[in-house]
Amino acid sequence: MDIFGWIGAVLVSIQFLPQVIKLAKTKKANDLSLGMVVLVCVGAFFWILHGILVSDLPVLATNIFIFIVGILMLFFKLKYK
């Protein structure tokens, strides 16, 4: 049932969007943990590799999106420290 993978992928993918939107609006990143953002990016990177190796499109798509969002959070964290 690939549909469950896609539902999970969408829900997990959007989990960080409220944070990115808040960072962009407030231009404040003091309370954002740099360690958490780095772990999100590194974790997503390895999930991307896994998704490629096992040809799992939901895992791959989810983690590409999470990696991009993680990079955005990292950008805002460094810009608005």
C-alpha cells in the first residue's frame, strides 16, 4: 500500500514549514537549536541515499524536501543569529 507511504511522506515533509515561515516573518532565530537543524539536514541526507539505494520514491521525495527545508532553517539561523 504505497498510499500510506505517501501520506506519511506529506505529513513528515510539512512538519518544519511553520518554523521556516516564522523565521522568515520574525527574522529571529535565537530559540532555534543549531544542533537540531544540522541533525535534520544530515539525517535527511542519509535518508536520501537510502531512498536512492532501495528505490523508495516516498522516502526519497520526503527527505529531499526535508533537506531543502533544513537548509532554509540553517540559512535563517545563521543569518538571524
